[in-house]
Amino acid sequence: MATDHPTIDDASDDLPLPTTVASGAVAAAVLLPLVWLVRTALDVGLAEAIDISTRPSTVQVLVNSAALVVVVTVASVLIGVPLAYLTVRTDLPFRRGVTVAVSLPLVIPSYIGAFAFVSAFGPQGAFQRLLAPLGVERLPEIYGFVGASLVITLYTYPYVFITTRAALKSLDTTLIDAARTLEHSQWEAFRRVTVPQIKPAVGAGSLLVALYALSDFGTPAIMQFDAFTRVIYVEFTTFGRDVASLLSLQLVAVTLLILGLESHIRGNEPLYAGRQGGRTSGTVRLGKWKYVAMAGCLAISGLALFVPLGILLTWLAQGGAEVGNALAFRPSYALNSVGVSAGAALVATVAGLPVAYLAAKHRSRLTEAFERATYVGYAVPGVVLGLALVYLGTSYAQPIYQTLYLLVAAYVVRFLPQAVGSMRASFLRVNPALPEAARTLGRSSFGAFRAVTLPLIAPGLLGGAALVFLTTMKELPATLLLRPSGFKTLVTHIWTATASGYYGHAAVPALILLGVSALSMLVILSQEGYDVK
């Protein structure tokens, strides 16, 4: 195992200039929308800003959002880590099928899940009507904190599952065997050997979950829970721009706090990690509990999958009322979604490449700052990011305002960390001796990268691009605000139909969205580190 790794400051003086400049430009572009927030907040004035920030209602929103993030993140870890362990390290029956099943909730937009859970478990919902003949007149309240936490957890725990699973698959089990020979129990070996090695991966997945919970707009809005995003949207739509901008800045501050905590958890992980030539075999026998464990896995994924699918199929069976051409679905909506999502995935991969390379190979405070900057856009609510880009477009970039270029730029700002995270993990798995060997054989730096490094990180590039494609397909608020006039996608059609109460017209585009997203999820799972064997 490599042990002579530079500390966080060792590489500060050896940064490659072109890559550093490119990485800095990407970080600056991602942070640019914050200019609008800062400028709007400065217009408020210090005294009023303090007054707004210390209002009981503002403090309550902060507490609500913090509680939502903590509960969703902890719940996702408690679900995702055991599922990853069961599907990698044990003799769980049908592990490949279970792995796919527990990963699939990631393809369902949380706002569709929220719609489905309200339709199923809300007052006079489908489930309540089903139980009515048995004398059940009322189900537990689905709205509010409990409902929002439940729905977001069900559709974000796969982030922890996927990253933890990848770490477990590259785990050198000889260390566990050594612990067992020292008479440690199975649990002690897991706690003292496995946990320290998977901690960075669990932290990376938890970071994505926490940032998603903080920035999600649709679920808190549908569940009527006053999180940052819902209140910001309400303030914007009621001309409370000052309050909205100050709340948005508070949201960014919370984001920075989360990033700092994740960085602390990550610690000084080695610059070259991954399979070090150790053994990765060895299976934990579950005995009579294996079918119980499989049932538990399928119960979690089943709750997340069958509720929305059942509700969508019910809407489809009920059909839609005749509403003319306004809500008629057209195949071009699906092509538009796929086109802009593919463009965003391509641009995010290209833009994230220098950031990921520097973060993995040249650890310093500057490169860490560049990497951390890419996460800010992920945490800013889509509605805030959309309005910021509307301001920047109308003020400074008229030629690209109301074009697909600005829409794709919004997607890239929003989902860049997903590409960076995947590529960074791939760079960490490349043994530095390999490109160095190519250099000694006469290749230039770029030639060694193209001939040696690029083929090795290709699965990570494809996996990151697929993840950006998947999340772009589901993105709603920025799409509503920045799409060119007359440009419709699957999510805009779903939102328009459900907001108008014509649920039957949302069923077909929602099912198409889930189908395309499921295909991209299979691409993610098929890549190195995510294979389902």
C-alpha cells in the first residue's frame, strides 16, 4: 500500500499551470451566479438584513432545514451502508438483482415520489380508500417534516449505497482476515478495519444526500414543509426579493458548513487508493438470515418504487380528460429532455476534468478550494440559480438569454460535482507509476495522459456523465425559468399537467422519464466500481 503521500500543502508549488488556470476558470464560472445574490443582499442594508435574519420565522426555517438535512443524511447512511455491505460482502441471494432494485429509486424524481405518496397516503388517498372497508378512517399525517424526510430519504439513499458499494468492492480483505486471526469478532473486524476504509466513500455519498436535501424544492413544497427552498420560492413569487436573497445566502453558508464537515470526515485519504494487490474475496455467510436480509432490501426498494409506479399506472388507467392541444403529449418533449441532458453531461465532463485531476493528484488548499467551489451550485436551489442566471443573462449576456446555451450552463453549474466526484475517484485509482513510466519512454505529459491515464479513468468519466444526465433529466425549477420560449421537456409537461390537476396527462411522460432514467442508471452500475456482479 502506498504510504508516502504528500500532505495537503506539499503539492502547492507543483501545480501544472494550464490545468490550474482551467480549474480556476471553472470554479469562477460556477460561483458567478452568487454575484446576483450578494448584490441583492447588499441593497437591503445592514440593519434590515440583521432584522430579517433574526426574525423567529427565519430562525425556524433554519432549524427546519437543518433538521431535515440531519435526519435524511443519517437515515440514508443507516439504509445505504448495510445494503452495500449485504450486496458486496455476504452470500445474499440474487445479489445482482437486489443491487439493481435498491439502486433504482435514484431514477425517480423526488417530486414525483412526493406526489405519489400524497396521492397514496394523504387524506382520501388510494391507500386510505383501500383500507376504508376495514374501518380505517384516517392514516398518520403524511404532510410536514415526517413526509418530507421519508420521501427525500427513499430517493437519495442510493447515493450512499453506490459510493459505499464501490469502496467495499475495492477493499483488501486480507486486513479483515488479519483482524479475525487476532480473535476479533466479525463486528469488531468491521468496526476497526472496514469502517475506516469506507469512511471517505460514505462521506462522499452523505455529502450528495445532504446537499440534495438542502436544495430540494419540489418535495418540501408538495409536503407543505417550510424548508429554505419553499420559503425562498414563496418570497420570490410574492415580491419579497430581499428576504429571498438573504435566505439564499444563509443557505449557501449552511452549504459551506456541510462541505467543511465532509472535508473533516474525509481526512487525509491517500492520493493513490484502490486495489493495492490485496485479496478481495471472502464472503460472510448469513445462514438462515439471508432470506430475511433479502426481504428487508426488497422492502425498502419496493416502497420507493411501487408507490409511484402504482400511482402512475392508476393515473394512466384512468386516462385524461379532453383538454385540447395544450396538455397533449408529444414525442418531441422526450427528445428535448434527452438532448439537453446529453449536452449538460458532455459539458460537465469536460469542465470537471481539470478540477478532478488537480483534486486527486495535486492536493493543496487551492485545488481543494476549486473542488469545493463546484459543490456550491449543487446546493443552491434550482429556483434561485435560475433567477440568478435570468438576471445575469438579461444584464450581461443578452445573446444567450432564452437559449439552450444558458439552460445547459445552468445544468452544468447545478450538477458539476457529480461529474467531478466520479472522475476524482477514478484518478485516485490510477497508480502514478504508470504515467511516469510512459514519460520515461518519451511521451509528453499530455501524451502520457492520453495513452495511459485516460483509458483507466474512462469508466469514471462515463459513470459521472451518466449521473449528470440522469439528474438533468429530472431537474425542474431551472428548466421552468430558463428554457427558451416554446421549448418543452418531460418534466415541464409533467409539472404543467399535475399543477393543472390533469394527472392522467402526466402519466405517460412520467413513465417515459423513469424509463430513460433507468437506462442511464444501468450505465452507472455497469461502470468500474459500480458493477453489479
